[in-house]
Amino acid sequence: MDFWLSFLPIIIYILLIIILIIGIILGIKSIITINKVEKVVDDVNEKVESLNGLFQIVDFTTDKIVTLTDKFVDGLSGFATKLFFRKSKNKEEENE
């Protein structure tokens, strides 16, 4: 029994030291990985920023196209409503 009382704390300390070393190694590896990911994200960010001009041109163009199509559709719907309401008014006048 005396043997176990002196042997078990030594084994526990050795296991704790091993866990501490593994934790330090994993921490260092994760820092290295995070630095690599940060470099990749910075590179992607630079490439996306270089395309901002193109995105602005596309956005401006689509806004102008939408404005033109809205005006065209408004004109057609106005023409159609005038055409249909004139016919219905003419029919009412004929009925009277």
C-alpha cells in the first residue's frame, strides 16, 4: 500500500507534464495555422479590393438599365390603362 501512495502521484505528475507539453505544441501549431490563414485572407481581400472598380461599373450599369426598363414599363402600363378605360367609357356612353 505504501508503494501505491508514493508511485501514483509520480505517474499523475508525469501525465500532467505530458498533457502540458501536448497543449503547448498544439497551441504553437494553432498559432502557425492562424498566421497562414490570416495571410490567405489578406491576399483574398486585396484581390477583391482590386475588383471594386469593376463591381461599381456593373452596379452603375444595372441601375441605369433598371431605370430605363421602369420608365418603359410605366409608359406601357399607362398606355394600356388609357386604352382600356377609354373603351369602357365609350361603352357606357353608348349604353346611355
